Amino acid sequence: MLRALGLGDLLTAVPALRALRRARPDDELVLAAPAPLEPLVSLLDAVDVLLPTPGLGALRHGVGAPFRPDLAVNLHGSGPQSIADLLTTRPGRLITHRHPDFPRLDGPAWKDDLHEVERWGVLLACHGIPVDPEELWLPPPSEPSPAPGAVVIHPGAAFPARRWPPERFAAVARALAHDVTRTVETDGREAGARPVIVTGDEAERPLATEVAERAGLGREAVFVGQDLAGLAALVADAALVVCGDTGVGHLATAFGTPSVLLFGPTPPDLWGPPTTRPQHVVLWSGTVGDPHAPTPDPGLLRLTVPAVLEAARTLLVGGVPCRTNTAGLPPDQEGPTGKTGSRSVSSARAMSD
């Protein structure tokens, strides 16, 4: 099973992985994926072995499969590179989407307008393997959280188009930290019962530090560079996650942690959490853009700090805000709601290879 991509990509493939486990209960299931994902792969009841695979081409030029699989499954993309990678393992059978470079291989046509979870369900269903799209959950990690009950602010994203401005994240963090202080003063709860934490990977250290400093948080509020096991433990035991359209949001979905998710150029209909889970609130302006653009998406910039705070505070007191695609916009600027009838090709994530 090839899925040599990132955190969110792994988590959206979990229902398909579980379906394959049920379909082949006696087989050894090997997942070709990046080695840093191992802490999450180990939580899955669907994978026996992780074959460290940093990306496309690794199976052909370096990693290589140590065996000839009876079945290979392309959960990576549309091809052609992912298909070529799997063919080098000389599988007995290959499940993949149809591609003109490989006319002898049958499969469904690749469709850009499917939700990422649904995409792999359609692929496997064509081969008689039913997928339950609700099986996104992961069991909580055994590692304790470094900040139990925290409000987690994750300002980063893979591309600038999906990054809400740091000063806005800081305003949200400052307000939520003030809420905690005010609660302690009024009802006597122990200070620090709900710390506000800013997270990021090592490359995002300057961004996380900027957000924390703007919010008036101490250096201890910056959690950067920890491994995925530590991040998973933090999110699994968090009171709330506030982030953009990124892997940490999918992690909150997997653990059932309440979350406020800020979507920009990519519709949540393609990468958002299930609409059946009200603890995950999506804010989206209703416009579609280029998810790989070098500047924040205009639609993302239409989301306001008050709207994010309203959703966050409602979740923190145990309420369930209405899921909406236009939250955060002035009434006279609200865009279209629900599924978009059409969208630009550029709004699709780079899943075709």
C-alpha cells in the first residue's frame, strides 16, 4: 500500500487501510510511507509493517520492496509515477486508478471533485472492498500529553495560501489565554488548568514564536520540533485545536478533539472533517483558489478573529456551533454555501503525480 505523503494524507487514508485489513485478515499489510509517520502508523490496527518511503521514486530508486507482494494498492495518487513505483515491486495484482500511460490496468477514473476519504472508498469498492468513511478514529497514544487540557494553536500550513495571518492567530491565542485567567480569578480553578500552546515543526519555529510573543504568552507556550508522538499526545488530550487546513486538523478529527478549522482555497467538501461530527467546526468563505499560492488566499483572509473566537468559546463551554461555510464574513459579504458546483483545477491538492 503506497501512501508516501504527509500527516493529513495518512489520516484521510485510515478508512481505506482498515477496509483492506478486513478484506485480507490473514495477510501481512505493508504501508509504504515516510518514516516520521511511524508513531501514528503504530496506533493503527490495520498495518503490520511500515516500509519507510520518503516519496515518489523511492520504491524504484533506493528503498525497494524486500518481497514481491500478492497485491499492491495505490493510495498515493492518480499516476503515472505512483503506478510505476508499485509495478517495480512486481505485484501479483495492482489496485489503482485508470491512467492512459498504463492501458492494461483497469480501475476507476480519477475525479478531482471527490473528498479525499471518498476517493479511496470508490477505488476499493470497484474491487469489491467496502469502505466505511467514518472510520477515521485513532486510539489515544500511550504517551502522556506535555500539556494536558491545552488549547492548541497551530498557525502553520504547507503553503502560504493556507496560512491565516500570524497576528490573527495571536489575537485568538491572547483572548483565549485571557479567558483562562478570568475563569481562574472568578471561580478559583487552578491556574494553568487550560494552557494555551502554540505548535509547529522546526521550520515553523519563527512563526510559532511570533504568534506566542504577539499573544503575550511565555516561552514555555511554544511547542516546536517535537516528534509526531508528542504532537499526537498533545492533540489527543487537548481541550481545543485551532488551525488551518492542515495535518493537525486531521489529527484532531482522528482523536475526536474539538477543533476550529480555517479553510481557504480548498473547499472543506474535499478535505474537511465529516459533517456528522459537530465538535469540528469549519470556517470557510465559500471561495476557491490556488492552494499552492505564495500568499494567503483572499477567501482565507475574509475569516475574522471574532468569528474564530465565537466558535472556539462555544466549543470550550461544551456547546456545538452550527457548521457553516460562510462563518466569519459580514452579512453583506457572505459567499455561496454548501458544495460548489464547479471549481478551478488548481484547487485540487497535488495528489495527481
